[in-house]
Amino acid sequence: MFIDRIARCIDEGGIWMCFLDLAKAFDKVPHKRLIEKLQKHRIGGRLKCVIESCLANRRQRVYIK
């Protein structure tokens, strides 16, 4: 299982990386609401800074069906 491989790698002192493409996720969630939810769930520090950085100067797409 993927999680087991990561845990084994960390236990053995290895390095692992994970690349995520969050562009579509950020386009579908209102940015202000996302930041409010991060704060509500006490998510801060570097993770919050990275997410805010991804949202900076990014336009919200409007999907019309």
C-alpha cells in the first residue's frame, strides 16, 4: 500500500516527495471561504502560507451550466 511505502521510507531515513496539482480544487472553492475554513480548523503556519500563496493573484473561474 502507498502509505506503507512512505512510512517504511521515512523509518529508513529516506526522502520522499509528493506533487499535487491543486489548480482545479482552488478554482472550484471560493477562496475567502477556504481561508476561513483553514482558520476554523486551526490550520496555519507554513501550510496556510503555501495555500494563500497559491490563491494570490488567482482568478476564480465561473462555471455556468
